[in-house]
Amino acid sequence: MKMNKTLFALVLLGVIARTGITAESGWISLFNGKDLSGWTVRCQPKDQGKSFWQAEAGVMVCDSLGRPDHNYCWLVSEKEFGDFELTLKFQAYTNSPGNSGMQFRSRFDAADKGGWMNGPQVDIHPRADQTWRTGLIYDETRGEQRWVSPSLPDSKIGVAFKPAGHVFKYADDGDSWNDLTIIARGTHVKTVVNGVVCADWDGTGVLDNAAHRERNVGCTGHFALQLHMKDQLRIRFKDIFVRELDHGSASEPKPSTPRSNPPSSSVPK
């Protein structure tokens, strides 16, 4: 049944009244719940036209199950951000071994071997034995391409870096949505997954080094949700909100505690 305009307006007013999310609060939604307006799929030419990223039933969905023949595919925000606080919810599946992540301050280079997304990434890894990687930071920038929080020489990482108190949820769990917060102010980045701080990183000397400056990433750029090359992945995202922060001291960025959090979607579990 279609919702008429009057009823929709009343529902919207109710959400605003319940959450306190207004233009004055600084939060803006990056997903309208209906389509991928404000986002663009970026990938190599051979993967153009493949429908891995879609909007359905009020959520963003990436689904490559049964279709591993692809390179990296990103869903990229049209708007750029420098200093920001981002919150979102994501839902993972036990039958989905693939890797995802939220790149930030990133930029797509179509001339780089058919297309590459330079910039840092907050990892999202649903595979059961490696969910602890979620919230750690890997830098995809050419010339870097290594874990930066924790600081490691390459892509290899072990369970010793599992954050204390790690919590990860699957779609079959009672509360099936995971909460992710990213706060970036200057070269300081903090990530929080389900209330657990996973990274609290001073990226001075990395985010502002020559490799990042050359590609205009690390300190400003786009958000980009990732589908990893050749991976079979099903993952859903909703309630994607961001607000821009004043550039100030990056010594101790903390998740804000507004009077009300961004509104939760009415999408069923």
C-alpha cells in the first residue's frame, strides 16, 4: 500500500520530534532509504553494469553471492568530507565470507590499472574467524597499502590485534545490526564498533605524507563502501548519518553525545 504525502509528512515529523535530528544539529543523512541518489558505483570497465550494489526495502545492499568473477567495486558518496563524525548500521550474514569496509577521505583514480580507490578504510570483515578485524584501519593508498591501525608493514594481521571486548552480530542474532562510528579530525581517527573502541589513531606522518598528498586523499575525500575483489559478499547498510566537525585539536576525539542519536530505520530485523 502506498503512503500518501500527508501521511508521509506526519511520519517524518514524528521521527524528527522523537530524535531531535534537525538541520541545526548538524547531522545529515547520506541515504534516503529509497534509491542510491547521492552515491555512484565506481569499478573497472569489465564490472560496469553488474548490479552488486542496490537499494531495497529501505537499506543499501551489496550482494555478490554466487558471483565471484569481479574486481573491486565501490559505492562512493558524491559529497566530500574532511573532518567529520559518521554513524551507520550494518548487517552481516554467516554464509557471506567476503570482505567489505568503509573508505573515508578517499578518491577514485580511473587511470590506475582500470580504476583504484586511494585512501584509508575502516575494515568490515564478516568471516566468522576474523570478525575482530572490523573497525581496524587499512590504507588502500598506492604506496601505502598496509594496516595503519595497528601499524603493520603489509596486509598480514593476526588475532593478537583483536580489540578487547570485541562484539560482532549476524542477521540471525536477536539484535542483528552492528553500529559503526568513525570520527576523523585532522590526522586523528577513532573508530567504535558496537560501543567498543577499535582504533584511536594519530595518523600524522601517514595521512599527510607524500603518497596521500599526491592523490589528494587522507585529509579530505569521499566515503566509499567496498566490495573486495573476487569475494562473495552479502551485507546491508542503513541509518548512514554524518556531520562535519570543526578542525581543531585532534588529541582526543570522542564520539559525540547529542541529546538524541540519529533516527533508527523502521526496516524490520
